[in-house]
Amino acid sequence: MLHSLNKALKRYLSIGTNRRFDRTTNQQLFVSNLFSFLGYIVTLILAVSSYVREDFVLAIVLVIASFVFLFCHHIHRFAMFGDTIKISTRIVFVAVTSLLIYLVYYGGNANTGPLWIYILPPIAFFFSGLKKGLITLGIFVVILSLMFFYPDNALLSTSYSLEFKTRIFYSFLTVAFLFGFYEYARQQSFEDIRKLSEKFEKQAMHDPLTGLSNRRGMRHFLEHEYNRSRRANTPLSLLLVDIDKFKKINDEYLHDGGDHVLEELAKLFIETIRSQDKVARWGGEEFLFLLPDTSANDAYVLAEKLREAVMNYDIKFAGKKISVTISTGLNEIEPGVNIDQAINSADHHLYEAKSKGRNQTQPCINSSEKP
């Protein structure tokens, strides 16, 4: 019985949530529903209590507030209203603030109405965030101070002792400060976690030595550009580049020298390619270039430009000049060929370039040929 009731309540508070929404949006919807649900239940109970005491004015105000909260709870059922989260939260906040101001003005049951103002800080910070929450609470404090301390209680329909007003006022400021500090700490923690998450994501998607995308990171660009080229029917080409005799460089200059060569070539590649092109460290000394809107002929021109740039690039390490050349396998992705097949084809052409003497691009293309 209790389990069934709990499930029913969760379903009721999940009105408007959707699997297509992200977790944050669904969480905002759930909390908005929770505030609205508690709002119309509590105000309805208080309205009945006021009616029983024959305090009809307060009862009417509380009934109106209850219907407002009920509307905010069920508005999420109607997508036609647009951003129901924003609409609901704003109405809830305005309704709560207005009700609290009225309770301060009217006094409520035995002048205990002002005691409800302590619910405002958590609602303000949750719905508005730190900056807007502070502004809203600042405005409320100004209104509260005017009502409490205006001469002769002219802005109140009841009277409070000076001790009561000052204690309520100062304790409210204290509660507001504590909730503000908590919201600040929460936002700072969230920002630290976000930055840490971005750092780890970058590490997972990038090669730590060269700063280029790694194989995993390049996969994202490959899939995106492959799908885009298929939809737009535009050419897409790949270059698979390998540093010639890299083992000899490592043997002669040790791994520090080899790492320096990789870092220098990565910088050169970035400077040479176009802004829309992508380059990744694909393997040990292999680099994969993704060339959107590029035919085989144009890819060959770029490959030769890269080859000549590397051949003429002065790489200095430990007071010595390291001469480097590259071999390149080229492939324009044809219709019906998937990404892995295209990479394998570029790898085949790379092997061909190495077997034919290195320091060249294969297949060799002129303006009238295609691979």
C-alpha cells in the first residue's frame, strides 16, 4: 500500500518530464512540481483553517493562492504554453512573495503571518540563482523594512511589537545570508566539477604529447563529416601520414628526440592545413587528416604541400638538425564506402608510398585522374 502510494506520488510530481529532456531539465520540472504541490496543499489547509476561524478575507486570499499553485503544477501538461518551467517557476515565486507580503501586512492567525517569510530565501535562490536571488531578496528586505518601520504602522493593518519586528527582520537577514552563502558554495562546487569534467574529457579525446585529437577524438569528427558529406553530396577525403624511418630517429636521438619531432610536426600540420580541416595523431608516428569538401585532386595538392613543408622544415634538437620526410596515403571516400573502409584504403596507399621509396603521396594524382 505504502509502496503504491509512493509510486503514485512520484508519477504525479513527474508531470511534464520527458526522456527526451536532459537530466537538469527534468530535475527542474520535478522540483517545480514539488513546490507547486506543497504550495496548493498548505495554502488550502490554511484557507480551511481561516474559514473555520471565520477569518474570511484571509481564507479567500489563501484559496486564490492555492488555485494559482495548482495551475502552476498542471501547466506542464500543456506544451502549447511553451517554456512551462519558466512560466511555472515565475508564477510560483511571484505568488509566494505576494502571499508573504500580504501575511506581513495582515498578520495572519494571531499575528504569526510574518513567520512564513523564512521560506522565501531557499525558493529565491533555487528559482533565480545567486545573483537574481540576492536582488529579489534585497527588494523584499526593502519592502519588509518599510512595512515594519514606517511611522505609526501606516503600512500594516495590524500591529507588532518593536522587539518582534526587529527579531524577525534580523533573523530573516541571517537566514538569507546563510542560504546565499550555501548557494554560492554550491555554484562554485558545480563550476569546479564542470571544469574538472571538461579537463578529463579533453584528456580522453586529445593526445597529451602533441595536443592534437587522438583516435577516439577524431572518430567524432569523422562520423560528423561523413554524415554531412553524404547528406550534402559533397566530397570528403582522408590523408594518412607516416613519418619515414621514425625508429631510426628514436634510436639516434632517443625518445626525447622522437617526441620533439612529433611535437614540431604537429605544430607545422596545424599551421599548414585549412581551418575546416582536422588532424589527429592516429598512431605512434601516424597522423590522420580529415578534409571536408575536398576532392582527391585537391587532397593530393594539400598532401604534397605538407610533404614539401616537412622536407624543408628545420627541426633542431640537442644542437643538431633532424631531417624528416613523410609518406602519405590518400583516399577520397566514395559512395557506399564506410569510414573504416576508407581509412583502410588510405592505409593501403600509405603502404604503397613506403614500398615505392617513401617521401611521396600515393596514389599520385594529376588534374585528370582520380584514385
